[in-house]
Amino acid sequence: MLVQDKDISKFSKNALKANSSIDKSDYVSRDLSWLNFNNRVLDQAKNKQRTIFERLKFIAITASNLDEFFMIRVGSLYNYLDYGRRRVDYSGLRELPFREKLLMDSKAFFQSVNEYYTEQLKPLFEQNGFNILNVDELGDTQQVKVKSYFEKTIYPMLTPMAYDSYHTFPVLMNNVMTFGVVTKSPGDMIAVGKKEKFNRKISFVQIPPNLPKFYELPVDDKLIFIPIEDIIAKYIGWLFRNIPIQDICLFRLTRNGDFSVEESDDIEANFLEEMKRKLKTRKTGRVVRIEMSTDSNKWLLKLLKNRWDLDENNIFWVPKESLFDFTRFWQIVGHQHFSDQVPAPHEAVKPLSYAESGASDIFEVLKIKDILLHSPYNSIEPLVHLIEKASEDPDVLLIKLTVYRLAKESRIVEALHKAAENGKHVSVLFEVKARFDEENNMRHAQRLQKAGCFVIYGISRYKTHTKLLLIVRKQGKQITSYVHMGSGNYNEDTSKIYSDIGILSTNEVYVQDVSEFFNVITGHSSPKLYKRLITAPTEMRNKLIELIVAENNNAKKGLPSGIVIKINSLQDKEAIEVLYEASQQGVPIKLIVRGICCLRPGRKGLSENIEVYSIVGDFLEHSRIYYFHNNNDPKVFGGSADIMVRSFDRRLESLFLISDGKLKQEAINILAYSLRDNQNAYTMLEDGRYVVKKINRSAKFNIHEEFFEVTQSEVMTAKLF
């Protein structure tokens, strides 16, 4: 339906103007591209071939993603807005119009998730052995149990926090459901014109985050889940004895979680204290969003908007028939009662290169053959076993490792602790600025430091994102060094759901490069040249641009050329410009970018030879692989870095050249399989939208299944151009 000009609101006119600017730009907005990614995650919840539990899992992931998006990306935008700093988005929009566009699109996504939940998923609960009900929908016997649970467990944990002329406004926790309770006191009247009215007062009651989001009740052969907030709403009067309650309103606020640490040359303790101080600011940071029930009190809403300097764009309305905080679905998804209804994970297979070695001892295996691990299809166990064995082996002299994110119960930390106790030299760089893992990393780091490890708490203003391991072992007069270089974290938990690659090797060239890089991290070394590593922040952008330009030059000469890159995000303008130039010269470019992509593919005269795909499915595509055709002599790199400004300028990153012929073919096959996928793949359009990839063949090809079955013969025949 066409909308007449006279019917278009000011907001709509602004949106149309913003869309026009966005369409003209040669770049796609990082933040709008991220919202497109979360839509692809939502698609997984809409897949009717999945069980209801898988679909709820993906709904929970979209909610967690959106929370982090507001804390970091919207929070970052408000760092500009609140302090009057200039910012021009890739879309060409300034701060205020971009804020309006971003919040409008975010609200549209939020609404679509809520609608899909209530209209499509909720009706399926009963037939799958559970339901989500309110207290009033329960029978008398069940209501008695709920009341007892409230009285014995919930009630003692609740604390009403009054706000009036005698009480300051309380600090409300980030991403925690909160009741605003409007009360009136008969003995406290105020004059309003010629009439007297009760004086309204406000109190806040936060739901303790350590309480389960659902109270569980078995009824016959089903499980009933009662939202914790519904139980509290039912009995909230217990907190306000003899005080009339005019209204109760449920809301959930999100605060700015984007901060930077001011670093200096002071001692390490000052840095840790600064980190701890900054982490506390997340609890009191600027409010950037309020999720609020649609039946909320208007007076309370006005009070909150004024208090936190918000407008209607920041208010995300939660329909009464829906729920707050969809991350709560993990309680259902992971419930033991439904374990037989959740597809069992595929058993990991042995790495192809490991199977060829013929040896059993991991130290001896690596002397014979380099190993490429491709998780989760290959288990991370050989790597963990190597570190654990090294911690106890009397011949091992030292272990050096970089840490970005760890498993909650980390076997690797335990192994490092044991190694230090056994008298080995252990150096560990803990990136204590790893977002949302800061406290966990500081705790592990301080524990290892007490055990005698040499611990480095980050490097100056850079985040250490590289994934490197070095083990030195002496047998008699012979010294053998073992290295691991990877794209993923040393995390046993995420290795089961993240797609990553890593190489285990004793190759002396790798060993020399990794040793040099650790010297940079732990000391003041500044090597001029690595033989097989490309590192950031010193050289990575320039080296990658050189590789792209080389393909451009080959195309100019009529020589074979081609680029295939698989990464998480693509945002750096300098690299994008060079990719555009290569496309215009006729270089075929295929990009597999899971999340953010600021490059526009297929624009006439700009990027006609560039194709962009995104793969979203059972596993999170996290591996980074760079392929350059190099006139039929391919150069293939793996590593930790995306094509991002932060990766090139603000992080310690590394990419490693895959030199072994068979391992190179394995990496090429990963790219080839990814381009063949027709079950999890999306194609990015020139306007920034994504559509499900067209299936040009009758056979289904799902890489999240096919990699478990890959053979050496398939690997050795894989080609990209």
C-alpha cells in the first residue's frame, strides 16, 4: 500500500531520508549489518525441521546477542551523543539520525521475535511435554506449592527500594527484571487544583538474578514452567503491608557496557585496580534501553525517561502475552527432562593428519607430522592432552600461552598450575580486557601467578587476541619445540560448538616465529620480519593489502587470479577499497563472512566480481582462512584476525601461512565445502539484505554434517578456481 505524503510522520520522513543516504553509500553500516546477522540467527528458530528445544535455543541466542549489542554498540554510540563528539557512520549518517534509524530497526527486530514466539512457538509447547503458564492458570494444589515457594524462597530475597524525598534513586541492575510499584498513602494527601489526591510514591523491587527464571512444577507427565516475575507479581503485596498498591509495572533496563581502560606505565597492580573500577561502571552505566510491559503506568514511564534522558525510541514494549528476557529459555533447553528430545551431538572424528602418523604418543606424533585440528569436527582433545602431558613430563622445560577466553572449568588452567608446581617455566598472557570475561580471566591469572607462573596482564593499549602456544622439551641433548597456532580460544567448552582451525607443529620455522612473537609480548623485542607469521598491529593490514594487490596485478597480466576469505567480520575501509579495486580489475572474489560485512557486493562499476555469503547453523562459524590464488601457487593463511580496524590497529593478532601441502589442501577444502553449503548459507545482496542461498543442485549439502564425513581423497582434489 502506498503512503500519501500527508500521512507520513516526521519520524517516517526521517527514516526515508536515512534510507536514501544508506542506499547511496558504498559501504554498509557495521551496526545495521549486525542486525541483519541476528535476523539470520532468528531464521534458525523459524526452521520447522528443528525440534522446539532447538528453536527456543536460537531465540535465546538472539536475545543474548541483542543485549550485548545494546550494551556495546548502542552504548558506544551514546559515548558520542552524550559528550557531543562527532561520528559519521559508514552509512553516511551523523549521530542523531543514525541513532533514530538504529533504534527503529532494533525495535522492529524485537517486535518480530516477540510475535514469532507468541504466535508460532508458544502453541507448540503442550504437544512437546511442557508449558509456560501464569499462576492463575494453575489448579488449587499447584497454586499452594507456588505460594509456598514464594514464602520460603523468593520472599526473603526481595528488597523494596523506595524513591521519594527521603530516599535517593536506587541503582538498578543491568539486564535484571525490576518491578516499579506505585503506592498511595491515605494519610498523605496533596492538593491538585480544588481537589485533594493521594500522594503517589514509587518503590522498586528487583528480581534477584540468582533465582531461576522459571519455577518448575511437574503435572502428570508434563513440566509446567511458571515465570518467576508472575509469582512475585501475585504476592508482591506482602512487601507493602497496609499500603494500597495503585499499579505494578515490570521493566528491564540495559546499560552502556562499553568502556576503555586508561593505561600507563605504572605497576601491574594499578592496572588491575583500574580494570576492577571500570567493571563496576557497567553496573551504573548510562541506560540505553528499557524493555517495558505494554500495560505500564504512564507516570512511572515518564519518571524513568526523565531520569535517564530517554525518549520513546529507547522504550521496547513487551506484549503481555509474551515474556521478558528470552535468554531464560536455556533453563528449558538444557533441562534433563528433555534430554532425549534434543539431538545428540555428533561424535568428533580423528584429524586426517593425525591418522597418518602411525604413532600414539602426542610428542612423537608431532615429530612425524603436523596436525590440523578443525573443531568441532575434530576434538580439541589432542591439544589439551599435549598441554596436560607437558605439565607432568620431566623433559618439558617451559610452556608459553596466550589466553583470551577460557572454559568455566578449564583443564588448561589446571595443567598450567600443575606445570608451575612441577618447577617448569610457565608464561601466560591473560587478556584481562576480553569483554565480559575480564573478571574470570583476572581470577585465573592471579591464581596462576600465586602458583609461580609468569603472568602478563595484557600489553599496553592493545588487546591480545592471537592464539599461540609454545612448549620446549629436552630429551638428552636434543631440544624439540612444539607450537600451536589457531583461530579459536583455548576453551574446551566452546570448541564443541565453534568452528575453528589450528595447527600443531614442530616445524622449526614456525617455532622461531612463535618464539619471536612471545618475546614481543613478554619483553621489548621488535623483530623486523617473520617468515610465516603476519602480525598486527605492525604489519597485518599492509601485508593483506599486498596479497590482494598481487592478485590484482595478476589479473592485469591475464594470469589466473582469485581470492577466497572466510572470516567473522569485514569492516576495515582500506582493505575494502583494495578489494573493490581488485574486483574492478576482474579478480573473482568470494567472501564467507558470518556476521558483520561492510562491503557491498555486486554493485555495478564497484564490486561486480565480489560474492558474499554467510553461514549460520548448528555451529558458530569462527575460523579465519585467507586464500590467494597466486597464479596457481596458492598462499593460504589461518589465524585469529578478521578484517577489522580493531584487528589491525588495536589488537595483537597473528595469521600463519599454511606451508605443509596436505594441510593446505585441508584448508582449501574447508573453503570449498563452505562455498558448496546450501542448507545454512545466505547470499548478501547489493543493498545489504541477505537471502537464503539458491540451491542449484538437487543434493543437499550441509557443512555442519559433511565435515564429519570428509575423506583424504576429497581433500586432495578440492579446488576453488
